[in-house]
Amino acid sequence: MQVFDKKIKIVKCSYDKFWYKDFVGQTFIFEYCSTRDYYIRSNKGVLRGILIDDVELIDEKSPLI
């Protein structure tokens, strides 16, 4: 089985009250996406949404080694 990397990079924060305002420039592995958000799991196990417009996909097709 081949595992694919599903990384996003936060490139902006559309609203200064969003939880990820201090994480611009950082990359995360997302679990799934909706029509509006990508969802990542925090280190406490909570799913957190990030607006699709605030991120860019990174190497979505590159296999993990």
C-alpha cells in the first residue's frame, strides 16, 4: 500500500479571530476537506478547520518515504 502525503501550508488568515492566525507559514497534514475547509487534527485530538482560501496544497501526489 502506498501512502500519499496530504500537506497544506497556511499562507494567510482571513480573519484575525481564527485559531490559526499565529500559524501562517506552517505546514500541516490534513485528514479531509469540505467545500469550505481543510481539517487537521490538533495534538489534543481535536479536529480544526482551516479555510481553503487560506492555504495552499503541498506535494499532494508525492508518496511518503
